[in-house]
Amino acid sequence: MLGHLFILLIKAYQRFLSPLLGQNCRFYPSCSQYAVECFDKYSVPKSFIKIGARLGKCHPWHPGGIDLP
């Protein structure tokens, strides 16, 4: 149930804020979509660990690419 709340917040971000920022993510799926998929697939604590690891890769020296949850 808590995971659904986080998904709702992420979906609101994707709909209202993300279009204003443009597409800058070097990964597929985007970081926000990756988070939604994690909350769908895993428990909330495990999702936060996986999302944190993904965000840790988000820097100019990482080549990016396909990174599925």
C-alpha cells in the first residue's frame, strides 16, 4: 500500500514536472520509470535500495544504457 503512494507521487512528477525539465536521463528506462517498476516488483525497503543504487550511477562518467530493475 505504501508502494502505491510512492508510485502515485512519481506519476505526478512524470506528468507535471518532468516535461518542464526535458529528457536528460542516460538510462533506459528513465530513473522515474525505473522507480515505478521497482515499487511494482519489490518491497518498499528493497525498492529504495535499488533506486539508490541506480541514482548512484547517475553521473557524467557512467555510459548509461539499458538498466532494468
